[in-house]
Amino acid sequence: MQFEQIENRLRAHHANGNMPREAAVLIPLFEGPSGIEVLLEVRAKSLSVQPGEVCLPGGGIEHGETPREAAVRETCEELLVSPTQIEVLGSMGAESGPGGMPLHVFVGKLSGYEGGFSADEVDHTFSLSLCWLMSHEPQLYDVRMQPSYPANFPWELVPGGREYSWRTPSSTVPFYAETHPVVWGATARVLWRFIGILRG
């Protein structure tokens, strides 16, 4: 095999969508009765992934699409708004999403929102005031993932066998336990980080 062939195979691999899946979300901000509020969704109970959980509008990045474009497109589809109603204020970079998937986070101003949503994806929407989020800390729980081995795992091939010291991933799982429904996990982590940025 030649270097040029290797390059072509890698290019084809990427073009065929074989790269790790990535997603993008938007933190939609709007002017509410108590000042700036964050709009959140509760996922439809009919969805196969995370039904009934609180989330931000967003989803998978399609081939040829930038993370920003994906965040805006998904927000438009889920909240039944047009791109002209969204002003992207900035990017928070990437966060670790569910299952460790890269999650690109954007913050945007949402204008003229009238409460609509796509029932295929969203059960209902609700909001939290920015003031409330700034004055409330989430409860934090450190979680360590433990490996699970099949019965036929070849321990004899592992240096040290069963005593091998695995690097088990860990993460902090935040909960805004006072909200209803409860905001937790990746969504709470994104909001917690956003508030940290605002606090400087």
C-alpha cells in the first residue's frame, strides 16, 4: 500500500460519515417577565433516546454542516421558528455530551417566540430565569465508570492480568434539583458552565 492510497482511504472514510458522531446545541435566551430567561425543552416520551428528559434544542451535525449551522437548524425544527429569529451571540466550544459524544454549545438570542414546538421531538417547553441560575448552584456528584468484562476476556494477555490498573473515566454529574422537571446531566453541565462564563 502507498501513502496516496492511505490518504484516499481516509478521505473516503470521512466522506462516508464514518467519523465519530458529533452534535450541537443552542442555549436559547429570550426576554421574559423577569428579565432574560433560558428556554428548555422536555423531550417527547415517544423518542427512543432519553425520552421525557430536559434538554436544550440541538442534535446531530449533518455532513457538510458546521456545528453552528446544526445548532440553528435543529432549534428551528424543534421550536418551529425561523433562522431570522435566532441571533447567535457566541460559542462555548465543545462539551462532553451523552456517552462522551462531542457537543458543540452555542448561545443565542431568540426573538418572537410564541411557544410552539414540534410534537415529534418535544413534549413541552419551559424556562428558567437567568437571575435564578446565577443565584443557585447545582448539586454535584462525582461518578466513576467501572469496566465490565465478558466471561472470555483474555486476562492472560494483559500485563498484570486481573490486577491491571485500568484508567476508569470519571465525570461530575450536576443536578438542579429545585427545578421541575429536574435539570440534570449534560444539560445541567452546559448551563453550569455558561453561568460560570457569565460570572467571569
